[in-house]
Amino acid sequence: MEVDVVVVGGGHAGLEAALVGAKMGARVHMLTLLVDNMALASCNPAIGGLGKGHLVKEIDALGGVMGVLADQSALQLRTLNASKGPAVRGTRAQIDMDVYRVLARNLALQTPNLSVSQEMVETLLLEKGMVVGVKTNIGKLYRAKKVIITTGTFLQGLVHIGTHQSQNGRFGESASVQLSNQLSALGLQVGRLKTGTCPRLAGISIDFRDLEAHYGDPNPPKFSYKTQQHHLDQLPCFITYTNPTTHAIIEANLDKAPMFSGQIESVGPRYCPSIEDKIHRFKDKERHQLFLEPQTRSASEYYVNGLSTSLPFEIQEQVIHSIKGLEHAHITRYGYAIEYDFVQPTALHHTLETKKIPNLYLAGQINGTTGYEEAAAQGLMAGINAALALGVRTPSFTEKTFILTRNQAYIGVMIDDLVCKGTQEPYRMFTSRAEYRLLLREDNARFRLGAYAHALGLMDDCDHAKLQTQQTQIADAMHALQHTILTPNKQTLKRLHALDQAPINDRCDGVFLAGRDGFEIQDLRTFFTCLQDLDTEALEQVKIACKYHSYIEKQSASIAKMESLWDTKIPQDFAFERIAGLGLEAIEKLSKHRPKTLLEASYISGITPANLEVLQLYLHLHAKAKVVFS
């Protein structure tokens, strides 16, 4: 069988890669172990969260499907950090994991240019050092111009429950062994990581009577701009806690936990420790909070968020039964740890194509990340770049690659972190990773990235026209507010008083006043005639732009300055070792690679934005000294 693109794996990364490639006109074939488990929420039944919600909104803005599927399968929706600034808010959805995967499967099977089959890829086909296809476990050959590997935790996957070990990619599903060995033999740096999951409980066996219910937002947010207003019958989550008895059981059995017995040697995520690790590291804490999250609309099974464990099954039962509300709970699925192979992502270009093996792209957990959202974002970018490399073009997008920078998207931050720095632990997105997070908010993802989506053929003309209208309205409104001068005269003070707003004492412009915390959206429409015709979404953008006006201007100026310096030449005899502020690692890498410009320097693994700022300063001083000398 001959196709343009073969996608290996049908998880969140594979789904986005396959769908976007097909949408852009490539002939795509997806190979997955179980068609019914496509885009399975194999860990917690939730999409989004702090930092992760930004990725979902960006995926949606670029024509991906995760946001749409999350909205359609949502059981509960909340905005996290709602009381804080818009830059650090995050949308999170509890999803019906069964509905999500069925919707994903049906979408894949009904998409033109995309075919799917249930097979395991065992080897890559190579000619003259380039990938030209794959061979599966049933001996079938698929020739392809591009291959995207999205194998998740399946490469040499090893599941641990106490001393019991089984070779699985997920519990009950076969691991991929031969492919991992081949990637290593081809010269890619293959490492080992670990993650874990929590027990699931039968809903009917939980006593909810004394547990605290946790509901979604009364006006639920949404992930996709295509989703109409939600009319959800939201299900609650429930909060319970560990206690001294729980902790005593775990402490008495730490020697049976694989990560403490030496059975597991690989590194897991620091920010999502197992319950064993929590008890061991935080001995002073009397309890740890647990969330009981429904996995489906029927609420027949609950996920115990916060109780990731790989303890033996009999100890897991004791732990569960020691917790309030779970005294008689029945475990339907035991928690487990899983070790798996990953490829050090410094082996990749920013397009996610491997440097050593042309036509081979990697996306998702194979690149050392963790989380559905991180995987989906990589799959989307790999799919777009594979399609562009095939020669797919639109009149509006003529570039051969699509690379988002750190100041354009969280996707750009993540890929730049992975490709330039690599990772020694499962990488997760946080808002703190983005130095320009005030500009990269959830609420403006479509405004930041919609033009790219349209140019790539991933946003239709109608949606793009609406976006352009809103952008024009926002720009006009900001211009009008900047030129609206207000003084504390009787008329102005009377109008402010009518809206229960504090008076002004000095002359100010409309931007200052509109940015006040006390002004609600409807108040803005009432007070400023120039805002009366804006829809709510555009008006929210105006309010945020006004509130953070000076900070946004500073960040924008910083970005513009750096972009103007990308073409700065670096003399080939430049002595990097004389720059004390660079650090030893940066000096060694710059001396080895000898980049010709700052832009080339930014693509070197391990060179950080801070390194570039220091280097730019010294290049400026170097050039100035030469001019003075001459």
C-alpha cells in the first residue's frame, strides 16, 4: 500500500497528526493497535488545566480536534485560577472517556483522505538512509513519503503492580519492542521514563454521603470557538482525603513499592508524584486531598485523582478502604506504574522531523512529554509539517515549514524547550515556562493563530471573516479609547456614580478607565459609545488589553527588539569563552557549532533566551569596540 503519510499510533498525537494531514490534502494511513481505543483517556478522564488549557485552545485555533471533542464529551467544565489574571487561567473539562474515544474513532473513520487499520508497526523501511515506509506485525508493507511515530508509552512498555511485571504499553495491551530497538540502532538517543496511574472504583460501592461535592462553573467555559453555548447537566466530583491510617499502611509497605525497592530505576514526573512518594517526602502532612472523578456519564466508575500508585494489589485495597467514603469501595482497575522508552527530543528539528533520518517525525510521549494535551499539540504540528514537506501549499501559505516561536504560542514554547534543551523527566506544560505568558493567554489563542490556520486551509472563510471583523473592531476600539480624554467634571462623575464606579480625581484616557477592575462588560458598553457595537468576545479582549496595557506594550516591545536582532551576524572568530554570563554549557555549544547569526544560535540545543540576550549585548559591544578602534 502506498500513501503520502503513515501515522504510527492512534492516541491523541496520532489522531491530530492524521486528521490534519488528511485535511491538508495528503493521503494518510493510521496504524493503531486497537481502533476502539483511539484517543483513549488512559489516565485521568479530563482535558485541559493550568498551562494545558492553553495548548488545547491553540490546537483548536489551528484546526485541531481536541477542543471540539472535549466540549462534546464534557461532564463538567471549570475555569481554574478564575480569580487570578487572565494569563494564568486554565479551562479544564471532566470528560466522558467513552464518548470521547467513540467520537474520535468515528471522526477518523469518516475523514476523507484518511484510512485506518489495526496493526502493530515492527520496523521502519529505509532506503539510502531515509524512511520510505513501515512493516507491520502481519507482514504488510506500507510505503510512504513521510512517517510520523506517535507510540506513547508503548515502546518497551513495562507495567509494574508490586513485584508483578508485564510487558504492556497500557495494562492489557501489547508493548512495542522491535521498533524501539531499531530507533536506537539508527543512532537516536533512546532513554527511559516512568509514569503512573490511579485505581478506579465502582461508583455503586462508594459512600458519597459525607463527601464534599465539587461542581463545575454555573456558566461553563468552552474549549472550541466552534462550540455553541453549553447546556450541560454537569456531574460533580467529590473530595476526600488520606489520613494517618492510610499513611501508616503505605509507610509499612514502602519496600513493596517498585520505585522504592529498586525495581523501577527510570525517572517519573516530579509534579505528579505517586502516593508512596508523597507519604515518603512529606511526612509532616497529616492528609492529602483526593478527587473522585466520574469517568462516564453513567458515573459507574470513578478515577481517584491524587492516588497514583504501583503498590501490590492487596496493599492498594487496604489503602482505599482506609479512606473516608471508600471503606467498602471495590477496585475495578488497580493503579500501576509504567516504564517506557523515549527519544531524546534534541534529535529533532523544530518541525519535529528527526535530524539523522529524513522523512521521520516523532510526536507525543516518544519525545519525553506527558499529558494528552502536550501530545496532541505535537501531533498537530508534525502533521502540518509533514504535509507541507510533501509540497502541499495554499495561495496564502507558501512556506515549506510551519514553526511557532516562543512569543507566538505555548506550542512554540514546548517544542523549543524540547528541541533545544531536551528533557530528563516527563515534560509537562506550565504557564511559568512561557516568558511572554501575558501575550499568550487562553482567551486570545484564536486571535493569535487564526490567520495561520486560514492560510494553511484549516479555518474556513466564514470563520476567518468573523475573526478579521473582530480584530478590526478591537483595534478601532483601542484607538478610540486612547483618544478619549476624561476629566473629573460633574458630568463624568455623575455617569460613574450611576454605574457604582469610584470617581476619578485626575485627567485620564479611556484605556485607563476601561481597565479598572470594577467595570463589567455591560458597564463598558454603557459608558463608552465606541464599545456599544462590539460582541462580548471582542469586548473582553478590549478590557484585558486596557487592564494590562502598559505591561503588554513592554512585552511587545521586547519581542520586537529581539526579532529585529535575529539577523545579527556573529563573527566566526568570536571568543565565546570571554563572555562570563553565558555559562559553561552555552560557551561549549556555541564554540562547537559556530552559528553565523543569533537566529542560528537560537536553534542550538541548550541555548536559552537568556543566553541569547547576553550574547546580543556582547555582540553589540564587540561591534562598537571595532568601530571605535577603526
